Amino acid sequence: MTDLYSKIVSTGSYLPQKIYTNHDIEKLVDTSHDWIVERTGIISRHIADENESSVDMAYEASCKAIERSNLKNNDIDLILVATTTPERKFPSTAVLLQSLLNNNKASAFDVNAACTGFIYALDIADKYIKGGFAKNVLVVGTEKITSLIDWSDRNTCVLFGDGAGAVILTASQTPGLISNTIGSDGSYKDLLTVNTDTEVIEMRGNDVFKIAVNTMGKLAKKTLENSDYSVNNIDWLIPHQANSRIIKAVAKKINLSEDKIIMTVDKHGNTSAASIPLALDYGVNTGMVKKDHLIIFEAFGAGFTWGSTLLKF
Ligand code: COA
């Protein structure tokens, strides 16, 4: 029997029209454009309209990915949506997306692993495809994360933005996804959290920063060590986009030069589970990411959760 792999055949993304620059945020809290750029690398972020939900954004990103895949909506047999900001408690965001897509063939469910959600969803998709349980999987990361922002808290309100990214994974005789690693440690549950009584992001930024750099650095190293590739083979690092200093520190830990990083945090801010598929689609649209490129995804989020994917595009 020949090996079966899952392969990303297309990407799509969506960003809301409204943009908040650092200067807009200067009007809300005691902060400055220079501080935000120096400490985070963020210059602006997109903000969803009041009546624009994570499902609406997921739909826009998914339509682009499906169109580019040359599949029909009903060819999709599994829909996975990574989100921490569902439009409803239930049905799931994935099921609401299925309805907008007029798809009546797929199973659909959400994955919540905070900012690592997209990598968790990819891991599930990969296993469904390798196991022969699905052929064409739509994997989406979508967040209206600004709905969880306290706009008077300067520690958090400068960091986040909204958006959605989508990929289509299909069964393939060649890789595709080469390896996928996910992990979590619930003992850090209070360092980055949204409690149901307050419904706003609370974060111990400094602690999160250090653990994020260490965890993603170690993970990237291990991912390469466990593969047939070295850092010299990597065309692109596409990490979770939370802070440019975190991203550069991770690249340094694996001796990867900074010009091999797809960096979108300056334009998008931290879009949680949407950040990796948004950055991937940005890489594709700008012509940086090309067919057969070797790519490593690295993610880290509340929990803590973490994940790493090595793939041939
Ligand atoms: N504007 C101006 N000053 C600010 C500020 C803001 N928006 N936010 C915090 N400060 C101040 C602090 O009050 C502190 O002042 P003090 O020294 O007088 O007490 C000073 O800046 C330094 O704060 P600190 O928290 O140590 O800054 P930092 O260098 O760690 O940067 C973050 C703060 C949030 C940017 C950084 O910790 C970070 O990015 N953490 C990880 C966040 C993250 O990735 N979260 C999601 C993970 S998925």
C-alpha cells in the first residue's frame, strides 16, 4: 500500500476593512506608537465591525481557498474551525460555516486551543486524511478577538486584531505535511486567560513572553532534529504572530536568518488562531511562498498550548 499524506492545495484569507493604527490607540490609553513598535513590532491591526462575526470572516476566507482549489463546496468532507471567539455557544462555528457554504456532505466541528488552534486543527485533519476517513478538509482559523478586549487596558489592547485564514488539505501520494507535534500544559492556565465572568483577556505579558520563546524555540529544534531536514533546508518559518521580538528570538534559537520569516504581525497584530493561515496566505499572495517550499509553522497560546508543523507546500 502506498503512503497517504495530506497536502495544502490552496489558501485564502480575510481581513476586516476597518484599521486601527497605533495612533488611534494612543487616543484610548496611555501608550505611544513608538512604545508599541519597539516592544511588539505592531503598527496597525484590522478590527471587525459590530455585525461582522468570526463565521462571516471564516466564510470569506474559505470561499477564496475553495475557489483556488478547484473543488466544489460539496467535495469537502470535513470542516474544522479553530477559534476562541465563536459567534454562538452552539451550533459550532464550523457548522454555521457549513451552512453558509451550502455544504451537506461534511462533518464539522470547532477546535479551541487558543492561539495554537490552527495547528491542532491541522493535526486532526492530517490524521483523518492519513486514516482514510476524509479526502478534502477545510481548515480555518478565525477570530474576532477584539470582542474580548478591554479597551482601557494598555497591557492588552495594543496587541490584538481580527481576521480569518483558511486552507484546503487533500489526500496526496506525496508530502504534504511531514510532521506535526502538539502539546499543552494546563498548569499555566492563569497566565493568559478570559474568565467567563469578565469576558476580557487578562495576561501576565512578561511571563508569557519568556515561556513562548523557550517553548517555540525548543519545539522548532526538535521538529528539525526528528526530520530528515536541517535548518538550511527551511524556506520559510511561519510562526504565530504575537510579537516580532518573540518571533525573532525563536528564529535565532534555531539559527535561521530573519529573511526566512514570514512576518505579518506589523499589519495584523495578534489574530490568535487566524494568525498562521493569514500569514501563509500573505506569503502565497506576495509570491514569497512557492510550490515545494519547505515550511515550518510554530504556534504558542493560552493553556499553555503549543504546536509545530513541518511541510512541503
Ligand atoms: N504602552 C506603554 N507602556 C506600557 C504598555 C503600553 N501599551 N504596556 C505596558 N507598558 C509599560 C508597563 O506598565 C511597564 O511600565 P513600568 O516599567 O513603569 O512598570 C513597562 O511598560 C514594561 O512592561 P512589561 O510588561 O515588562 O513590557 P514588555 O517588554 O514585557 O512588553 C508585552 C509587554 C505585552 C508587549 C510583552 O510582554 C509581550 O509581548 N508578551 C507576550 C504577549 C503574547 O504574546 N501574548 C499572546 C501569546 S499567544
